[in-house]
Amino acid sequence: MIVVDTNVIAYFFLTSGKSELAEIALRKDSDWAAPFLRRIELRNVLALYMRKQLLNLVEAQRIMSTAADLMRGREYVSASAHILRLAALSDYSAYDYEFVAVAED
């Protein structure tokens, strides 16, 4: 299992200079996991692409649906106390520690 950041998921579905790396990661281990937060973050990325007219609404909805299928059963919610404990140890955001907590769990 690989805990993937939302950016990796976005790179997989959107053409970029890092798309090939995301494809390699999926081929290496297709059992991707992420916090539930990844849905919110991916929606934000897709909204940005729509504002820049790089995607239309139908394409963005298709990507969200396909990403949901890819991640089905492997999205997790970690305890707030755990995430805050991790965040207290450094300057990284609680958002970042959502992914760390999934990896630790």
C-alpha cells in the first residue's frame, strides 16, 4: 500500500510533467490510500483547472468519479488528536499530517 498525496492523484488524471511518475507509482503498487481530505483537495485542483479553462465541468466530474473508483475503500479519517499531536511537533500543516497519520495507521 502507498499513501499518496492529492497531488499524485491529480498528476495521474491531469496531464503534467509529473504524470508519468504517478503512472509509475500506480504500476508499482496500485493499492493507493489517502485521507478523506484528498476528495476536497482534488475538487479544489479541478476547480482551478476549470477557472483556467483547462477542463470543463463534465471532464472535472468524470475525473472526480474515476478518482473515487480508484480510491474506493482506501480513504481514511484519522483522529484529530493524533493529527494535532503530529502538527505540534513541526511547522508542517495539519493538512500534511492527514497523510502522515494515514501512513502511520
